[in-house]
Amino acid sequence: MNIAIGCDPNATGLKEVLKKHMQVLGYEVTDYGSDDPIYANTALELAKSLVSLWLSLTYEPGGSSEPKIQRIYAIEKQFMKAR
């Protein structure tokens, strides 16, 4: 299992402790960083990665997941306009 983790600069120390602990337990950890003072940027990158992975595992063209995917893209487009 791969665990995604990220934080703002204030929590870097805790993130590193958690990361090491998860690795000792045998988990693979993907670190999305902690350098950006605007945590939302880190959270957005992590969320995009998770959605991308989910789509790669569940998407079938013309299948039942297609409307969900269209909604995800519409929400992302709307969010990016608001920034």
C-alpha cells in the first residue's frame, strides 16, 4: 500500500516522524512536500494525484463512471477559475 502525505512548513517535523513510522511498518510513502506556505497548494497536488490514480483504476469509456469523471473535471475547471 502506498500512503500519500503532505503538509505546510509548520508540520514538517511531524510529517517526517510519521513518514518514518509508516515506512518501518512496511508502507510505501509518497511525500508531496511541505515547502509551500500555502497548504492548499500541497493538498491540491495530493488530491489530484489520488483522483488520477482512482480514474486509472476505475475508468471505462462509456461505462458507469463516465458521468462521475465529467463532474470531477467540471469541478476542477470551476476551482481553477476561482483561483
